[in-house]
Amino acid sequence: MTRPNPADANWKRLSRAARFQAVAHASKTISPKSLGAGVKHVGFGYRLRRPKGKPAAAPRQLKEPVLVALVEQKLSKSAAAKLTAKQRIAESVTVDVEIDGEMQPVAVPIDVNELPPPPQVQALPNSTHVERQSGQTVQLATDGSFAAILTDGSHFYLLSAHHVLKPGATTTQRRISRAHRAYLIEQSRDAPATFGTHVCPARFAPGRANSLDAAVIRLQSDTDATDAAIDAAFWSGLVAEAIDSPEALAEAALTRYTLHGLAARRVRLRFKHVIRDMPIPYQIAGRTVSIPIAEVIVSQSTHRGQISMPGDSGGAVALGSLLLGMHIAGNPVDRHSYAIPTYRLIGQDVFAGLGPLSLVPIQP
């Protein structure tokens, strides 16, 4: 008689939120190569299943947290049967999780998925939302969106994507940039009004661990434009709080949420999974450079007519007034959206010259 595996039993004991936390933890500690042949990246989320007999149908999300093994192309059953035991991707992997105050083995299930299509960063070139000043000239740069207002207790900061606030640049060492300015665009104004200076970027460069396509820009004090920027009327969505951990994403991932992009555009999204160290191509100094982003929420538009577009980068991904992440890229063909979760940005020491920043709630 086969004895029951205690790791399997421990998994069944966990609540759904605890299971989601366990798969998130496993994705940090397990390398892609250790899972089997062809695994390129590791992530976490909920199991996806296509209806039987409908290979072209969209996969259905099940309420089962899983470690996600991402491959370029899934093998057919006949091809998978030819693999050796060492080449096959296991159905589960054992990790240690704290249960009742003690570290105990837990069998985390694995779901194999194909890598999403290559994303496209979605800043809009040659517009006037963010400009770079160089000497006495002003060079038109990029247009994007803002996700939230943050504070360090002394100043206000607007959160956006690195490629929006510092277009065409990388950040190997976190240093404050005084050459970039942000502008508030209002139809009632004859010219845009400056409301931000001093860009504080996160680390963002090829080959750099924990790269994040994110930056904040400090708001100037006591200006009409700044007052407008922190007013609820400036925002397409009202953000009252932000998720601070992967398990906080667990329930939100089971419903539909919204990308708030440029000019109050809204795109309804369905969660797929979170990918670690996901490579995204950027235009840096006139050439395409792949930068692995530390953690990315992958979602898909629920309507064919709604897709993320240039200008949406930096926008808020939210469930009602709950901020889940900041949009950085998309793929219009497959309607995918890519965002950095807020638990990697808010309350973390990631921006140049600053300590952890907290969210400033935007309410009516």
C-alpha cells in the first residue's frame, strides 16, 4: 500500500490565499531549468484550461493556484510521451512553507503554458506630455500616462514608466535626472504647464537583476498645474489603496479589472499569470535592447475592440479603487497587456535618491 505524500496533504490544507502565496514564493526560488526541458521562464497564477474538443477556444481560468512553467511551444501528447523522465516537466514541485508556525513541505502544482507574444512598449513618440530639456533646446519625447500619486512625507511624486519619463535611456545606477520635465496637458490652456521636475528612476538596464520599467517625477510645490495634478478630476480612475503582496492579488485575479490609459481610455482585462524576469524589447539609443523586468502581470483584453495602445504606458491597472499595477507594454494582435505589480513599486526602496514611497489616496 502506497503511503500518502505529506507534501500533497499539506497543499490541500492551505487556503486559496495561502496557496497563492506558496506558488508566488516558489516562483522566486525555483529556476526554469530545474523544471524540465524547454522551460524558459517561471511565474505563478491560476490554472488555465481550454474546453475539450475546442483547441481554438480561449482558455478558461480555474480557481486553482499554480506555479507556471512557460515554454515557447507546448508539446503534443505523442511528443511528450517520447521524453525521458528527466526531460518531462513534473506535475508538482516541493517547497517549504510555514504552516502552524513550522516550515513544512508542500507539493505546489505546475501548469505548463506557452510564452505570451512579444510585447510592445506603449509610449507615444513626438508629443508633449514629457519633455527632455537639453541646454536651451526642448526636444519632444514621449507621451504616456500616470498610475498614482506617491509621497515620502515631504514631496508628492507621480508614478509612471521609465520609458515614458526617461525615453531611450537606461539606468544602471540609480541617479536623479534633472533634465526631464512633465507637463500637464489641458485643452483650456494655450500651452502646457510644467508641474514636475527631477525624475527618480528605478534600476532599468540589460543584464541588471530586478530591473523595473518605472520612475517617479517630483511635483513642484505651490503651482496651479501641481494643484490640478493632485486633484481627482485629473485622474481617469480614483485610487484609494494598492495591493502590497502577491497574495493580495489572489482575489483580484479572479475577476475583471481595468487599465486606465491615456485620455481616460479604459480597457477591461482578464488575469493570466505573473512572470518573473520577463524580457521586454525597448528602443535604447537607436537599437532594440531586451531588458528582463523583475515581475510582470500578464493580462488579456476581454473584448476584441478594446486593446492597449501607445500612450497607455504608465497607466493604472485597477479593480475599482484598488491599484493592482502599472501598465508598461501590450500586444494589440493578441490583446495582451503587461503591468508591474504595485507591491514591487510602492513601499519599496527602488527609486533613485528616495526611500520607500507611500500611496496618496485619490478620492472624489
